[in-house]
Amino acid sequence: MSDRYSQLASLLFEVEKELRDMQLWAEQSPPAESLLSTQPFAVDVLTFTEWLQFIFLPKMYAAIETAADLPESCSIAPMAEEFFKARQTSGKTAGQVDARSIIRRLAAVDRFICGR
């Protein structure tokens, strides 16, 4: 594995760890048809964190394993900001989840992918 892919893998592992630490890691996969959504971030069928776990992370891990080309653009952190802002506003953040850390990690992924 090249150093570039190794660095990306480390960033992705940090995102995964953060999701687990925030107790946003689902134990069960959503229905298979949910994973086939053509909407950005699968907003029609998944929450943002489900999209990260079941679509984004697996695709990125597969790209790393096969040394495939990375996406040409990546804007995940702004979507994360909106998702967590909406959760906080709607009161869905019982226990007051601090999303700043995962947003910072996703911004690092964005910079890594776009900053070639």
C-alpha cells in the first residue's frame, strides 16, 4: 500500500472510531435497497452517519485496497455540519454529542482527497 493510501486509511479509521465513540455506529446494516440510492449522501433513505458507515467508508476502503483512483472532489464536512446542526436543533442529541471532532476529521478527509 502506498504512503498516500496508508495516510487516507488512517484518516478513515479515525472517522470510524469517532462514530463508534459517539455511539453513532449501527449494529445492523440498512435494507440492501437503501444502499442503492442515487441521491447525494443517500438522503432519501439513510441518515448521514448511516451513509458514512455503509456507503462512504466501505467504498473508500475498497479504493484503498485496490489502489483505485480517489474521487475528484469531496465535500463531506459541510454535510456533517448541517446534519449535526439539525440534530441539535431538533433535540435529537440526547447527551449533547459534541460533533466538532468528527467534523474536523471529515474536513481532513476532504482536504486530503481534494488537495492532490
